[in-house]
Amino acid sequence: MHLKLALGRRVQLQSMDSHCADITIGLYEHLDEDGKPRFQLHSYGAHPGTAARLKFLAEAMVTLGGMEAVPGSEPRVRWPCRQRHAAAAKRVFVEACKLSKPEQLVTRSRRLDDPKLPGVVTVVGDGAGRYTIAAEKGGGDQARLKAICAGYLKLAEMERWDETETGVRFACDQRHDALMGLLLYRALNARAALRETEMMASRGVLVAPSAQAQGV
């Protein structure tokens, strides 16, 4: 129980990691020495590859989401802006858990073909945490662009910033380009992405072996 409390608040759970003997992995949030949020990956799994898997996932969150590694022996990450962005961290963790090979760790593009537009949708940033969702060749279906924008609002708990309702921003006013690229595909169908996240968390509970023995 003391170990569980020391880990902080659980943000997300991967109940069965198919890439590492179906171990359960949790993402936890706690404050560092300066009172700033950071996230720790932890598993009670005893499989020999557990430590390597946690290290890989931390590296994946850095590459995919633009987070940064926290120095130390434990696999911890944080946002460069030092803000929470807990919903975004949860989503980056979910996407990282799908991968298992170093060559898969590449930053995603902020332009993608959208069959429902139809055409290429682009996420344009201003360098200060504000992004516009636009059709690459101009025009486009404004209702569709607004829907993609709404997807970002749900997945990363962002805010709207323009009257056209196709602009989103981070409250920290800092750029998160890698994160926006990672979430673009999911923002095209945010409802399905949110269901996926809920299913991952509902399949199991991360409990220490000692607690399991006691029937807790």
C-alpha cells in the first residue's frame, strides 16, 4: 500500500501488455521537488523484460509526444512546459503501448489525408501553443474541420482560441508540435479513441503482489 501511494495518482492503466508477457503497466502522476507534475511508469510484473519494457515506453512517450525524460533510475517523463496536460499524457501512453520496436519511434506528421474532408488536413502552429486545423488546399468542409478541432479538445483538454472554431490552444502557451502530430489521426475519430482508452483501463487493476496474496 505504501508503494502504491508513493507512486502518486494513477492516470492510465495498460492491463495486459501483449508486448511483454501480458504484464500490467500503470502511468502515475506526482509532483517533483519543485512542485511540478511528472509521470512515472510502473509495473509489479516480475517478467525479466519488465524494466526494459518500461524504459522503452518512456522513450516512446518522449519521441511520440514531445515529452522529456526525467533524470534518475526510474522511468519518468514530463512536459517541457512543466504543466500537467494529464489527458495528453494519458493519450501518449496509450499510443506508446501499441509499439515494441525502436524503428517505430518516429515523430508523426501534422498533415494527414482525411477521407471525410476529402483531402489533406494540416495542423498549423504559431509557435506559442496555438494551432489551426485547416484544409491544405484551402476551403474544405468547415463542419469537418470543426469536428477535428473538437477531437483535439476532447483528447488533450485543449481550448478554442478563434471565432471560426477551427483553432485550438494549450493553456501553457508553449508549442507541442509532436503531440499535435501524434493526435491528428485520433482526432479524426475522437469518439473511438476515447472508447479505446476506457477499455484499456477497465480490463484490470494494478495491484501489488503482496496485496493480491491478502485478497485486497
